[in-house]
Amino acid sequence: MKNLVKKAKKGDPDAFTELIHSQMQNLYKTARAILSNDEDVADAISETILTCWEKLEQLREDSYFRTWMTRVLVNKCKDLIRKKESLVWMEEIPEIPENDSGFVNAEWKEALNCLDEKYRLVLMLYYIEGFKTSEISQILEIPESTVRTRLARGRSLLSDTYQGERRQTV
């Protein structure tokens, strides 16, 4: 990956395209953990790719490309959420259920969707994307101790939810 980053920094569009293709699934999963529909996810990913291409020379350490790109994506997602919150809708339109093949296990997705975004995002980045707590701290711009706390609370909330469902079915 470092070679591709170096080539992309020198202006090689093919190297940058290959980098993005290698990270596309990670981009989708991360954006989907934050945003509620695929159109917003696609917008956030598009804006992230464009921003990364335009500002690639600002990346100090080539080995942190994935972390840097994920941070850009999280910020783009938050920008989209802020824009949507500032809109005033005249009437509510019910959302159409969507099929998401991004998660193999529907129960896992359902359980994560029940969590507050701050726990859901940290759990996704840690367990699904495989980032370390220090990397998540950099991506979300929060202290590493906060990441560990959110992981612990998120696990606890998931456990409580799962245990509550099990008691109801028994």
C-alpha cells in the first residue's frame, strides 16, 4: 500500500484508483454505520475520494493512508448529517426498507442499529474494520480512553439487549 500511496502522491491516477478500490468496502461499512441510507453513503464516499485526491500531498505518513482516509470519511458523514438536520421538511415520507448485503448477519446489524451512533461507530471501526483503539482515537479525534470506554459500554449495551431478547423468547 505504501508504494501505491507514494505513486499517487506523485500524481499517478491509476495508483490512487487502485488504493481506493482496495478500501471501498471499508469506506462503505464505515459510512453505513453513521448514515441511514445508501444515497447519503454514496455522497459521503464520493466527497471523501475527491477530498483525498485533492489533499493527498498533505498526508505526512504514507502508512497512515487508511486511517487518514477514514477520518476524512467520518467528517464528511458528519457534515451530511448537519446539512440534513438544518433542512425543514413539510411532511414526513416513510422510508422504504432496503436490502443491505454489507452485513452477513442480520441480527448483528439490527443489534448495532439499536445503539447510539457514538457506540455503534466505535464498535464498527474496532470489530469490523479492525482498527486499533489508538487509530480510532485519531479518526474520531477523541481521547483513546474515550474510545475504550465507548467500546466497553457498547459491548455492555449489546449484551443487555441480547440478554433481554433471550429472556423474552424463553
